[in-house]
Amino acid sequence: MKKTKQYIIILVAALFLLPACTDDFVEKNTDPNAITDVTPDLLLPGIIRTAVNEMVNQSWGIGNIVIQHTAKIQFVSEDRYTWGDRDGLWNNMYNNLRNVQLLIELSDKNNSKNYKGISLIMRAWMYSLLTDAYGDVPYTEATKGISGTFTPKYETQEVIYAGILNDLKTANDLLGPGETVVGDLIYNGDVQQWKKLANSLRLRYLLRISDVKDVKADMQAILANPTATPIFSEENKNSDNATLRYLTSAPNQFPMYTARQGSFDEFRLSKNLGDKLTALSDPRITVFAQPTDASVAAGAPKYTGVPNGLNEVAALDYAGGPNNVSRAGALFYKGSITERGLDVAKGYIMGYPELQFVLAEAVKKGLVTSTKTAQMYYEEGVRSAFDFVDVTMPANYLTSPGVAYSDADALTVVGTQKWIALFFTGLEAWFDWRRTGIPTITAGPDNVNGGKVPVRFAYPRSEQVLNATSLNEAVARQGADTYNTKVWWDK
């Protein structure tokens, strides 16, 4: 009883003292060093890093597999097209797009044209990844949860592409001298380089939809006025590349740098790419892969790929076991930064070599006219693709069988060299192959997709629960929610 009385007295005293304790509660519990106002320079690096890192992860986990740059010898579900719920790209991009929208709003509030221009480029690129991977997706109503839109409608890929191209055109018009950009991990604030990226991306996307839209006038208009609409230039070559150069420490560390060794050992050189590079006597194989352990031990290093789409036992036993199959090379394994230099391990948005192949195809198809021929663009693309991975091109490479340009097989050699050059660039090689069918990509013998190479991701399962009505409308319009339903431009 005595203790109870003591507790009551203490409680009453505390109540009397409470006002004095709470008068300055907010002041005492506010961190004077905390950031209370978000500014563009704080948002931009996170947007760039998060989105580009996701594409490095997509390269490693699925992009290189489906396009047969690499193959798996263990845990082979991706290689057999047992893809399940591939929601990583969806979640990453939509989460990041909310920050992009905030950056656009801050830019409008502060009349920051350069930050807005960069924001529009990033938004266009992110939506292109989403729509090319899934098809119809939420667009104009996306990222509006703060205003109460929790079930955004899915819009057609045609509408989304119109928005993407408009964003890039607007970005080109906004970007200019006068305003310093801080937090730019790609071009270190050089807005002229961002203008080049905007217009180079426009050419990429216009070519992508060229089978379903007449894009000639738009493509020609970009090339007609290099001062107003600059693109990656022959003068700068790979210096114009929109790539994120990784460092040896966080937060700008190569995303695969800390992965366990076993994860790297699962991924090997694909027989498709390995055989092609060997047939062409292409020395880039020394960067894309490592010689087999057995051949190194025997003193005669050689590169051997494994077929895609084998079952677990067949993949692990191929050619006598893992020691006889090449691991992924310097662009992949975690020692790449220290062993190949900082410029080797990089995240990819778009590069100068890719643009040259875009222009080579466009000229060949008569989509644009230029003072340069398709062959000139093609050969420049090949040369710069070798430079991109710091490999010396053999003197006779451009005249060798399977590489030499001719009108008869121009699209085949352009498409093949573009496929090689797009090694480890996210999902870009997959998107391009779906449009061209070059090179030949065949489902592996133990695939579980009816002998078909997937041409899209299925929608995330979370959408079936959280946004079922909008998703079902998209499926009814687009086609069955399977890996085999083609998107709008893939005709």
C-alpha cells in the first residue's frame, strides 16, 4: 500500500511538470542538421543511380540470358523461361518515377529549365523500359497516388511512345546554357551532352516504332539541323556515351561488385555468342568471357560456350563440366573495376556505337538521307564498339567474311554487330532483337515456353490484386498476359 501511494505522488508530480517538459519539445527533438527541403541537386543523383543500377541487375539476371549473350549452368529457370513474377523492373521504375515527378515539379516551381530537361529525359527512358518490357502500362495517371489515384489506368503503347518522344523533344528545347546542374552522375552538368542524348534516344525510339508508324519526317528533322538538335557526334565518339562510370566504393559502386562468387559461377558464355565471336575471329571474346579453367591449366587457353535452355543436369555436365565452359568475363565479374579500369564496368543508357547502327539501318531502309552511306555508319559503329570495351579491332576485321558490308546482307551484318555491341546493356539487345529477329535466337531444348523465346514480361502479380480492373482492360486490348503476346511495335 505504501508503494502504491508513492507511485501516485510521483505520477501527480509528473503531470504538474509535463507542460514545462513539452514547451520546447519540438525544438529539442528537431535535428538541426537534417534536410527539410528537398532540392533538385539532391534528387537527381539518386534517380540516376537507382535506375541505371536496376538495368545492370536486369542485364545480369535476365537480359543477357534471353538474348543469349550468357547462359546458366545452375539454377537454370531463367534460361528455360520459368520467369515467374518479374516485378523488379516494374517496382524500381515506378518508385523512381515518383522522384522524377517531384523533380519536375520542383523545376517548374524554380523555373529550372535544365533540371526539368534532364528529368524529362530520365522519365522518357524509364517509361520506354517499362512499356517495351510489359506493353501497355500506367502512364498519365501513374505516380499520382498523393492526389488519390491509386488504380491508374493502363494506356496503349502507342500513346506512351507519343509521350516519350514529346518529352525528349521538349527536353532538347529546354536544355541550354546559364543554369548550373549539380548532382549529374552521367555528364557532370554538361547540358549539351544531355541534348545529344535526348535526340539520340529519339532516333532509337523512332526506329523502334518504324514498322508501325511513318517516322521518316521526324528522323530526318533531327539530322537536318545538328545545331538545334545535336546527336552523339563522330568528333566525340564514345565520350558522348550516356553511361554511369562506377567507382570502387559505395554508393557509386558497381552493383555486382559485392555479389558472392557462386552467383558469378552460375553464369557462363552462351554458345550462341561464343560460336559467333569465334567464327568472326573477334577478340572481344577475351572481354566478354574468360578462358575455361581446364584449358588454362593445360597451357592452351580457349573459350567455350554452353547452349541456352538446358535442364539442370545437362547444363552442369555440358562439355564435361564447369571447368570446360567459360565464365562470364571482365564486364561481369566482381574484379572488373580493378582489373580492367574504371571505364569498363559501367551502367548503360545509350552509347555512340548503338547510334551508328541505328543510322546505318535507317539509311539502308530509306528512313533518312545523309551525306554518309549506310556502310559508313555501320563501319563506324563496329570501330567504336571495339573502343567501347577497350579492345583493338583487327586490321582486316571489317573486310572479313561475316563482317564485310554488302547491300545484299546489310541488315543482317548491322543487326549482328549491334547485338554483339549491346552486350551487357540492360534489356536493350532483347528489345532490338524482338523488332528485327537478328541474330537467330532459338529457345533451348528444355524450355518450358512451347519452344518460343519470350517477347515480353508478364504483369506483376501485385497488379492483379491492387489494380485488377485496369490490368484486365489492358489484357483485353493487348492480348493474353503471357510471355508470347507481342507489344504494339513488334509486328
